[in-house]
Amino acid sequence: MAQDHTTPLPPEENSGNGQPAVPPAGGGDYGASSIQILEGLEAVRKRPGMYIGDTSDGTGLHHLVFEVVDNSIDEALAGHCDDIVVTIHTDNSISVTDNGRGIPTGIKWDDKHEPKRSATEIALTELHAGGKFNQNSYKVSGGLHGVGVSCVNALSSMLRVVVRRDGKVHELEFSKGFVVKSGEVSEQVGPAGDKALVRPMHVLDETDKRGTEVHFLPDTEIFKENNDFHYEILAKRLRELSFLNNGVRIRLLDERTGKEDDFAGAGGVKGFVEYVNKGKQILHPNAFTAIGESKSDQNTMIGVEVAMQWNSGYNEQVLCFTNNIPQRDGGTHLTGLRAAMTRVINKYIEDNELAKKAKVEISGEDMREGLTCILSVKVPEPKFSSQTKDKLVSSEVRGPVEDVVANKLNDFLQERPNDAKIIVGKIVEAARAREAARKAREMTRRKGVLDGMGLPGKLADCQEKDPALCEIYIVEGDSAGGSAKQGRDRKFQAILPLRGKILNVEKARYEKLLTSNEIVTLITALGTGIGKAAVESGKSGADDFDVAKLRYHRIIIMTDADVDGAHIRTLLLTFFYRQMPELVERGHIYIAQPPLYKVKSGKEELYLKDGHELDAYLMRIALNHAKVETGGADNRTLEGETLAELARKHQVAEQVINRLSGFMDAEALRAIADGVALNLDTVPDAEASAVALQAKLQEIDKLTNAAPAEVAGEFDARTDKPILRISRRHHGNIKSSVITQDFVHGADYKALAEAADTFRGLLGEGAKVLRGEGEKAKEERVGDFRQAMHWLIGEAERTTSRQRYKGLGEMNPGQLWETTMDPTVRRLLRVQIEDAIEADKVFTMLMGDEVEPRRDFIETNALRAANIDV
């Protein structure tokens, strides 16, 4: 039997920072009792950034998922797991399920805690508790710090772990790191014969399967600003893991949209490099691969996996990993790879006298033009430059990588002369192009175009000289530029109008860029220069790209919302992504977002950014001078804050029903909001819930004339959990939907159940809703609170005028400032690369030479597009 118990959360301390508390001004005791010791998960909640990264920009939020997934991957590395499923649920919670051995569930008898706990509970509530510190359990692990899942537990308002092990389904549930559901506390005899109180896991059922499932909902008290999971961020990481761990199937499901991906990364690093190059023009069909182990100078075995393939493009794309952890800044493994490449390819070119014949001087930069490379190493106890693990600094890794790559690459060039000829041809062509670009730059410098002596005439510069305080708006056409110049704050806002559509740099080499007046104008205005510095030689020309010379730290693209504006915006983004990627990576590029609506009610005029703001505005207008009389024997009047809080709860429940009704039975959701309680812990529980839901649906279906519903409690063998299946026959077709155990344990079900508790019996006979004052007051009799809110919102819509904006052209300079340029009220979208591989593929497909992939993309996605101006 399950025992529900909520351990009281610790009171909030005044200091809140884990430092010695500051005594009150003017006195107060400051002794031993003033020193705070933050123990266990309390420290994580006080300082979450120390453990999982930034909680405001989304990185920490997604890191929670990766911490749980890393545990499953470690099981795979140990040879015990080959199937992982990550699900984003409708309430924005996440579950990660694997078929590994399952976290140990037995009582840990050497536990000093009273009562003694299960190994699972300890792993989820104690920092630095786990199997990663013992190399007998895991030889190589990505979860280096051992704080992973316990941190996730501390930062989740709900975490439920289900372990299938030893023929049983075990369950524990937590809230903010504290146990709220477990097995009953009882006295048991330990292995040494001594008696003790123990708190085991709750046993749900029997099973013939094994594995661990962690289902958690991030706490919005911690993740206040950004608490939505992005499918693309999760997909990028899971795709990497599937390729880096050949033979492991990873699936990602998004119940919010129905989107699904199956990352069965067949082919390992070779398959990875072929995936990255998909859609590009491949120069040699046989990708180079090097897989092997080599002993380091510290007598440890380093596993090395490398795949390389050249394409016809001009950009280098190298992805580095250590124990599945990505290194954005490379490190000693990348140094070893480049050293081996340079040595072996230079020797091949010298032995065949190819550079002498081509009359060029080859550099390392030439060898990497158009190169796509995946480098993965497995290192026991790796060392990184920082907590973010962006750079590997383990010195012992360079030698083994260099040895493995050099030996295999030399064999590849000798054994595949056709591939070698193509690769060297590409390198020689890159060397020639580099020399041509240098000459073009010299010519441009002589003309004084890029020497920084003069700014473009069309640039309306700002007065401020500190780049961190300056911003530049890039607008389309002189007319839009005129309005922007009149509407701006000239102290810190610069305006650069561009005429027509700029050059598509996806198809152009460097020397071609400098023939485009608009591109040169843009480069000069920004002040950074363009092109790569000669890193190998240590020389850097005056016009090489240097982010330190950037004159404006906010570069804002402001174009109309029509087809031409979208095209210009895409061309500008292509330019920044291909030629100045560091500006995108550092977060300097923004897109202006003008408001979608202008609303007017009486004398009040407001600009609203989207539909959510419009709904909130209508709710505020609806509740103005509104009240509800409950009727019945104790006829009460609901108004002011009381009515507003009830309206908020009703709106939350309605939003849940509207969001889920596309793939769940809408009337079943209404039944839950009307008070039907569901329990899907076991099949008998599900069967009892099916009877209750069936009875309520029969009542609702009679009122709504809906097709009759049949509800059945079933066991879903795929998920190893009970479900409710709801079927409706309509015109001979059967439409079926399910209610899952995860949904019943999630936030959406909780919101509906709370609404049921709140509104049950609230309104009685003779209830009515009133709005307005004096002679303008109106009233309507209602049967329930839902009818009252529907009437109030309808009245608000009737008394409000709305205008929907399509573009900046509809605004005068004053409106442009008020809505799009005033820093206190405007809305900007920062351009970020969540998935560099997918971004590269999209730019190649949409802006490159191949027509067929672009046509397929348009045909597939055309029907999904909304708000198309025709």
C-alpha cells in the first residue's frame, strides 16, 4: 500500500545565498548561529546556476533532461541498455524511459538516515551519490559530477521515478526534492540481524520487464522566465548521442504537437558525418573513418573515433566530443587531429609534387575548407577548462588521437587514390581562392572602401561611442529608413537603409562579396572587417574579421512582414550566419517584432504583441464592473479579486482543454473538470475509473448530442502501464483516444482537478452574472461558472475595437518608436543557433544551388504556414 506523506519544506532563510547572514543594520547578534550551512538539495535550490547553468535563458532547463538521459546512456556504455524514449508531455513535463538494469531498489542498510531508505531514494536525494565514482560500475561516464538526477529532483515541482527490476514495478514520488509518496514505513530485520525502521519504495505491480523511468516537471519558482522545452534543442543532443553510441535507439516524442523522431544512429561517426553533409555536394563518396584505441603517456587507454568528408562548400564544420559531451571550443583532441591532418596531407602533397605543379603554398586553413568532421574520444576521468566542459584540456589525449588519425589517414590516401586526388584538388583550389581573396582585399583597401576611414553616406549614426550601449537598425529601402530616422533616439540608435535585396552569400566566394555595394556598406557600418585571419602564421590583416571592433552590440533587422521583407531578412541572416557567425553565437543579432494588435476600449488605446496578450486584455475588460451572484440558499456576490482569481482558474482549465482536445477526447477532459477523479496506477484502478468516466460521459453526450462514448481500462504493453481508451463511433468510423498514466500524474490533470474542486456547487438555482454600472448595467441568468465567463468575454469583445497590423509600413514615425524602437516597451527576437547542424542544413537547402530539396521542403510545409499575405 502506498503511503502519502509530505515532508515539510525548510523555511526560506533571509540570506538566500549560502553566505554568512548579514546582521541587521544598527546591531543584532552575529555569532555561530548566524552561519548558514546549506545541506543536500537545499543548496541546489538556493544556487541552481552552480549545478545546471542559467535558469533564465533555457540552458539550465534543457540541462535537466540531459542529466537524466546521460544516466541512460551510461547504462548503454556499460552494455545494459539499447532503447531510450524521451517524451515531452502536454503539461511541459518530461519523461525519460530506458530498458537498462533499473536503479537498485533495495534498502541501503548502512544508511545513517532514520528511517533507512531505498538506494533509489538516496540516489535522487543525496548529492554525490551514484555509481559514477566507482570505475567497476562505469568505466567511462558523461555524468562526471554525480549531482545529475538529484539536482533534477531538487529543481522539479514533481518528480516520479518508476523502476522495473526483480519482477516488480517500484515507484517513488517527490516534490522539490522531498518524498511525497513511497511504501509504508515499517520495522524490518537487516542482513546483520538488527532491527530498524525502513522506508521502501511503493510496489505498483508485477512485470517481466526492466528499466528506469523518470518523469519530472520543472519548478516554475526556479525557472520563472523560460520554462518551455524546445524540441529542436532536445533533438540536436539526442541525435548526437544516437550517432556517438552506435546500436542505441533513442526516440523523441512531443505530445504537444505530435512530432516524433526516431534516432537510430546506424553507422556511428561515419553515419553522423554523412548526415551532416546531407543536401550538400559531396566531393568523394567514401568518407574517411578512423576507429581505434591507443595508450596515452599516462598509461590509460584512449578510444578514438573520427570521420571526415569534404564537400563543395567553403565552410569548415568540426564537431568534437569527449565521453559524448560536446566541446564547442575543441581542445587537445582537436589539436591532435589537426596536427595529424596537416602532417599526413602535406607529406602526400610533397611526395606527389602537387603543390609545386599548382604553384601554390598550402596552409592548414586550405585543408579544412569544405571539411565536415566528427571527432569523438572516450577518456577515463577527462579534464575540462571549465564547468561547462566546452574545451578539453587533458594533455594525454593529443598523442593517441594524432597516432590513430595519422596511421589511418595515411592508409586511406594510399589505398584510395581517386578519393585522395579529389581531396587534394579541393585543397589546391582553396589555396588559389585564398590568394585571389587576398589580392581582392588589397585592391579594396587601396580604394579605401574597408579601411575604416569613412562611414557609408546612407548610415544615420548615433552619438554614443560605447559599442555596448549602441544599436543599429537595418531597414529595407530609403522610405522605411526615413521613418526610422525620424522615430529613433539618435543618442544610441543608428539606422542603415539597404536598397533592394542583398547578395545571396550562400552561392558566392569571398572576392564576389566585395563587388556588392550593399554588402560593403554593411561591413563598413559594422566595423568588424570580414574574412578569416591567417591563424597558422599568426598574422592578421587589418581587414580580417575582429569582433572586438564591432561598433554596435545590438544589430536589429527590421523589415516588413510581407514576402519581400521575409526574403531580405533571410538574405541578411544567411550573410551573418556564413560570414560573421561569431556575431550570431555571441547574441548580437536581433529581429524586430512589431505588435500584432492595436486595441481600443473607450479612450484607452493599447498595442498588444500577440494573441495571448489579447486574451489577457479581454479578460481584464470583461471583469471590469462585473460580478456574479451565486443564487441558491446562501446567495453570495463574487466580485473584485475573488472573481478575478476564479476567472484565472477557469481560464487555466479552459486553456488545458483547448490545447489537448486536438488529440484527446474533449468531453472526457470536461468530465475531469466537472469532478471525475481518475486513478491509473494498476489495471483494476483503471477499470474502476473507466466505469466512473463512462457514466459522466453519458450525461454530457445527452446534452451535447455527441456520438456515444465507450470507455475501457486496458494494459498498454508498449509502455507497460494501464491506460483508458475512449472510442466514439461517428458515421461508421471509430475515433479512438487514450488517457495515460503520465497524464493523470501530470500538471494538466492537476489543473482540471483543481477546477473541479473550485467550481463544484459554486452556483445554484437563480445564479446570474452582471456587468456595468447604473443604466448601462446588463445581466444574464447562468447555469454554471463557464456560462458566466463566456457571457462576460462576449460582452468585452463587443465593446472593444481591434486592428491587426501586417507590417511596419502601416506605422508613422511616432508609432514606430512607440511599438518597435522604444527599449522600454519593444519586443526583439534574439537570433540563436539551437542546432548548428540543422541550421547549416536549412541554409544549404533554402539558399543553395540544389532545387529539388527546396521544392520538397516547400511542398511539405506549405499547408502548415499561417498568416500568408497573398
